[in-house]
Amino acid sequence: MTRSVPTAAAGQAELKELASRAKAIRIGCLESIAALGIGHIGGSMSVVEALAALYFRHLRLDPADAKAPDRDMFVLSKGHAGPALYAALVEKGYLKRELLSTLNKGGTHLPSHADRKLTPGVDMSTGSLGQGFSAAAGIALGLRMEGPRPDGSLRRCYAIIGDGESDEGQVWEAAAFSAHYKLDNFIAFTDCNKFQIDGSTDSVMGLRDLAGKWEAFGWKAIKVDGHDLAALDGAILEARAVQGKPVMIVLDTVKAKGIPAFEGKAESHNAAFVAADLEACLKAMEAEEATRG
Amino acid sequence: MADREMRAVYAQTLVDLGALDPRICVVEADLARATGTGPFAKAYPERFVNVGVAEANLVGVASGLSATGKKPFAATFACFASRRAYDQFFLSANYAGLNVTLVGTDPGVTAAFNGGTHMPLEDLALMRAVPGLAIVEPSDPVSLEAAVRIAAASDGCTYLRLQRKSAPELYPAGEHFELGKAKLLRQGKDLLIVALGALMVSEAKKAAELLAADGLEATVLDLFSLAPIDRAAIVKYASASGRVVSCENHRVTGGLGSAIAEILAEEGVRAKLRRVGVGADQFGEVGTQDWLADHFKLSAPHIAAAAKSLF
């Protein structure tokens, strides 16, 4: 059985808690990638704060029962950010921390791309870009068919897609579908970290006015700094209040956020990352915290 | 026995199942008029979904519905179900371990006037490559109803290859069907004919009559499911005569004939095989179904000729 989620904006104490969770997710993710020596660091780091806001404020879940029938569901359509999701699931209590060091190793429960059959707490297998978003739309419709919970709250589906992923036609098929079916229990995020494998999104396939596109497709679009936890919390609260249409929260993010050597670089998509790199990151985080006081 | 429109049987079976099981959903991609699922839409509008002309999203939405515990039946022309939405069906439905029945209508030459662009002659080959996927092509209205009921009762994915038009009833109402069990339609000592689907089972039966008139007695199997395949029946009857003809409304590459060749080789059955199907180097074309069946050498006289070439 799940418990209700907050309906008011996060106060200072809650934001401090969220920041602490985000830090733990970031470090857990980097530890798992460092244990392997290579991984999707860029796109994992850019979604850390969104995952913290979802898992520690807005997703209605029961970590003791990963398949709780009254839960909200979440689809990481940019499935290559699996390591960030696993760190969030560890932090939330779905997975044992020791599992993180098994990332991508033969027989693991934590494959590079999210897998609903392998990992407790993962609701959809993703990795072929565009597909998870389409499945998330189907999940939102399926949850709506079930009707609201006994307390009257909607069962929601949340999803995160990438800006590079937004090149996929299936994203826009699902966009039209979700607006046509007025899926107001569907709240999605675009992680706009401005890079895809071959370079900047502007140079590879320009997306132009992304928020405007979502509005044109019949969605409510909200633009927000994807690393600002208070702004994220406010945007999700706003999205939860929207009726009659799905909501796309366009996140302005930094690829490889928190890894000074890689921040904002296309090469961070799938890169070598070893123990020494992890040490450098932890030091940089400490220095930044000291600066902020 | 009477002819019945296959799509009407498909829709009515879903309406019947939908009354008993609220998890049954229908998902269409702007071909509901062709698939004939209007009666389901009327009976259960809240469980009928039309995604428009968007086959990738058809399979994605069906997979998502399944992730919430629903049992979706998603349909489109077989060319789009296989060639266009293959990665979606492979990953979002099958790899993800969900429960989606994908219905490919108008298989092979039954696409007729829609022509070569719409003629799926490779869907079985593609679907055979998906681990654990059940592939069913019913031969008549009775086996179609059974196939829909089997798919609805399954926890995994099914590819249902559906010829929409009328087909004669080959079986009495209520005949029992199961995956991996072929039906023995005729028994003869001289050769084995294995056929899949309404068109080819019908042509195979006619071919057996032609052969009988020439003194050759054929065993005829209606395969019903290509995966799992009735290995035991194929081995038994192929071993008995040493001569096999496979009949598929599909290219000969990777479908029924290939599956039988694999079995014969793996089991060490000493048998010669002729694969009746569209040629390995041929694309589909436009024409009437009868013209196409003759043109691509799928019809009874061609099956009989292939059989005789084994002697």
C-alpha cells in the first residue's frame, strides 16, 4: 500500500533533504560506473535532480512492494541513464547498495539500460529511444482505465526522455496520442542537456523551440532549471494540478553535471570513468559545498 | 461447412472475452474498419483505443497497457505489424516480458489490391526470430476463435496472422486447439504436406485431391502454430514417407519451409523437401488474390506439381 505524496511546495528542510538525496544518487551512480570503468555518465548526471524530486517527493510508491497495485509508475525512456535510476532505487530502498558495483557485469540485475524484468522498481524496459515514452503513454492510459485510488487521487505515470531522443518519430506519435486522449495523469520531462552522441543537439539535429512544440501538440509545457530542486518541485506540483492535458517539463540541464572534467561535453555520453575520476568529483563536490557554506 | 468472415469471428470472440475479462483491450492504428473491431468499440468504448496512423506507437501503447495489467490486442496490416513496428514489438513487448497480442492482417497475397508495398512475405521469418513468441495462423473460423482465446489466456506475447476475408469452416464448433499441436486433416502413405493458414490449408487440401486422382496419397497437416511448432508430428509423418511439401503464404525464406528444413536436418530425418511459397528473390505484386496465388505458384496445381517432383 502506498502513502500519499505532498501537495504543498517543499520547505527549507525538505529541500535540504532533497539535496542530500540528490548528492547520494550522484555519488552512488558514479561509484557504480567507476566500478566498471566506463559508462553513460553524461546523461546519468543530468537527470539526478529530477530523479531525486520524483523519488523523494512526488512518486507515490511503496519500496517494500515494488509492484504495489496502487503505485504511480515511472519510465526512464532515455534508458541509458539506468545507472542514475539504480542509484535512486538504492537510495529509496528498493535495491541493496552492494548491487551498484555489479553494473553491466555478466549476470547482473543492473544492465546499462533499464530493464523491468531484471530490476525491482523498474516499470519498463527501455533503451531503443522513443519506445519508453510511447509505452509510458500506454501506461498512463491503462492507469486511467483503472480509475482513481480510493482517496480520489489519480494514479500517474511519469517519464523522462532525452533531447537527443526527441529526434525519434515515435516520441511525436506518442505526443499526439497523449494530448488526444487528454492524459492529465501523464507528466513527462525532457532532459535538455544539449548534447547527443555526435555533438551538440544544435549541430546534429536542431530541436528549435522544444517547449513550443509540446504546446503545439496540445501539452502544457513548463521550462525549468533541471538542477534547481525548488524549481523542479514547483514545476511538478504545477503539473500535478493541470487538468485535461499531459504536461511536459522541459529541463534545462548540464550534461555530466557534477563531473568537472566532462561537464557540457558530448564525449561524456559514454566515457571511461575510473576511481581517480570519482575521487576528483568528490573533491569538487566538497569544494563547491564549502564555497556555498 | 459454411463460410464465415474471419474478421467478424475475431471481433466477436474479443467481444465475448471482453465481457468476462475486463483486462481485454483493443488497440487499432486507423484500420479498425478493416480489422472489423467496431463491435468491440461499441461494447467497451473505454477499452478501445485508436492511435491513428502510428504503428510504432500502436505497439508502444499496447505494451504500456500491458505493463498496467491489461491484455491488449493490437492490430494492423501484417506488413506494418512486422516490418514497421518490429523493434517496438521485439523490445517493448517481448523483451520486456509483457503480454501483447499483435495481429497482422492481410498476410501474403491476401493483401491483393494493396499490392507489393503492402504484401507481407517476411513477417513469419521476422517473428520466428523473437525468443518465446507464439506465432499462430488459423486456417478457419473455428481455429481462429481458438487462437484468440489462447492468446487471451497467455501471459506472454502472441503474433496472430489473420486473413480477414471469409473462409470455410474446416472444424466442428468447439474443436480443441493448442499451441504446438498440428491437426491431421488427411492421412496418406506417399508424402506429407504441411500447410499454414486459411489460404494454404485450403489449397493443400485441394492439392491432396489432385494427387489422389493420380494415385498419390498425401498426409495433410494444418500446422496452426508456427511457434511453438509440432516437431513430433512433422518428424513422424516425414519419416514415414520421406517426402515433404511445405505450403506457406509467405516467402520461402525463414518461414514454415525453413522451420521444417531445420527440424528434418536436426532430427536426421531422411526426407526430401519442396518449399511452396513466394520465391526467395521475389517481392509482392498487385492483383487479385487468385491471380497472385497462381502467379507465385501457391495454388493447388502448383502444390501438386511440387509434390510430384519429389518422386
